[in-house]
Amino acid sequence: MNYEDFKDNETLEQYVKELRAGGVNIAIAKLDDLINWGRSNSVWPLTFMPSCCAIEFMSLAAARYDFARFGWEVTRNSPRQADVIFCCGTVVYKMAPILKRLYDQMAEPKYVMAVGGCAISGGPFKNSYHTVLGIDKIIPVDVYVPGCPPRPDAMIYGMMQLGRKIKMQEFFSLSKQAKARNEELEARHYGSNPQSSEQDINQEGGIQ
């Protein structure tokens, strides 16, 4: 095919320029797109519902909103089979080590969605002695869904944003990204050992 036959030469040239700048050939980049397309449409959530936002998650799975059309309906009760944590509701210091342990038990790549004001910043309990002011103090968060509680369609929008984020990742570099994230967590004094993490969190919350 001749060069003049292409309808949009500028887009193709820009795409090839970005691929060459990133050190990725076209074949690997297209394989990344294919794999990430499949991953973004087959995410398995972990059912971690500590508080009232869990009701909205139940509505999300019901017939009216039906998040099965996104391929996310396979909710798991084991972190070893899950890809993303929907943290829906308030997390207290007594519960924080459990959340950290569940996150550590998940296989890479793994993602976290903070659903509701309590999970994002403590919500109406931000002045309480027992509430964690945002789960990002314990585990890294990929998507925030604000609201008290957020509507199911807001949660769907957050799911769509996480799907877009997955599609933009380089699948063959995920191990390096996970290693960098774990090093960042260790730098924030939350080590990879769940027992040491529990001790640190308990000391912050004043729990002996």
C-alpha cells in the first residue's frame, strides 16, 4: 500500500514515534493492547464490604445496574482469586491489618477502589479516634469513588476509569511496576510482613 493511501498519516506517524521512544516494537505494543483489553473486561472483585456502602455494591450487582455487562460479576471470597478490592465503607484501626493482609495475599497485578467518603478520607468520622483517614495510608489506591454513599452508577464510572487505566498499562512491565510500588510501601514503614504491618497500624491507632 502506498503512503498516500492512508487517510490519517499524522496519527500513524505519532503512534510509531511514541512506540520507538518507549523502546517497544509494534508487535509487542499490539500484544499489550490485546491482553489489556481482555484483562480490563474480566476483573474479579474481592468482596470486602466493611460498612454501609456495601448496600450500593449489592444494587450494582442487581438487575437494574447489572455490572455483569462489564465482565466484573465474578466476585470472589478469596484474595488469591481476586484482581481488585472494592473497599466500600469505613475502615477502623482494628480492621486495617486485615485489609492489609488481604491486599498482600492478592496476586499481581492487583488494584484497589476506595468507594465512599469513609474509605477515601474518613468521611463523617474523620475526627474520631478509631477511623483510618483514608485507606491510602495502608494500601495504594487506584480509583477513588466519592460520595456518602456513592450511587451505583458512580461506582460503574469508577469501574470504567479503572478499565481505562488497565488498558494503558504495559503488560510485560507489570512486574517492575509492582516491585516499585512495594518498595514505596516499605518506604512508608509498612513492610511486606503482615505481622509487622499489623503492629505498625495498631500503634498508630492506639491499639495494644
